[in-house]
Amino acid sequence: MRALYSRAPALLSAAALLASLAGLAIAAEVRAAPAPAEDAPRSAPAADPDETVGASCRTVVEGSSVTAHCQNPFPRTDRVRLHVECDRWWDVDSDSAPVEVGPADYAQVSGRCWKEVRSAWITHEPAAPGS
């Protein structure tokens, strides 16, 4: 009976570790290909303005530091911001200043917490015309 109680802290630690790792999972959206039309269009449809904005970004968490690497393949400038949510209640969450990623350009944005990082994400908005 005594051996069961000595394993309880180790089991609780393992359960807490698994629960924290589950929070780091990244969700991906899968879209189905549209059904082919009976008659092929003679010319390509005009691109939707919303589809031509949005840099492709990936975030890397190393300890308490977060770095976002963004590359913009589109002909319009994208404004990206990194948001970092810290795990500890007393640790201050942060939002970066907007960074403009021009057409065919690359940007790197970083942020940090004092201790553990709970989550990090990027927001996009089109840059103002003429900037």
C-alpha cells in the first residue's frame, strides 16, 4: 500500500506534463478541392482581393522566447503582429508593434515571457494603400 502512495507524485507530474503538451498542439484546416465544372472556363477568374493578402508565418518557441518568421508571396503588403500569451498569471502578455511585410519580402518578429509561453499567434491586416 505504501508503494502506491510513493508513485502518486510521479503520476501526477506525468499527467500535468501531458496536459501542458496537449495545449501546444497546432490546429490545421483542411479544405476540399472544388468539384470540376462541366465546361472549363476560357479565362482564369479574377483573384479575390482578400486572397492576395496574408504573409505565410510560422512561430518557433524556444524556452521563454518566441520568434515568428513571415514570408509574403503576394503582390500586396501585409502588416503582421506577434501576440504572446504567458503561462504564469503574473507574467505580462505582449503584442508586438505592426511589421509590414512587402511583396516577396521576409520579416522576423520576436517576443518573450519571463517564464513559460502558453501560446503565440500572428494576426494579419492589409497595409494602408500607398505605404
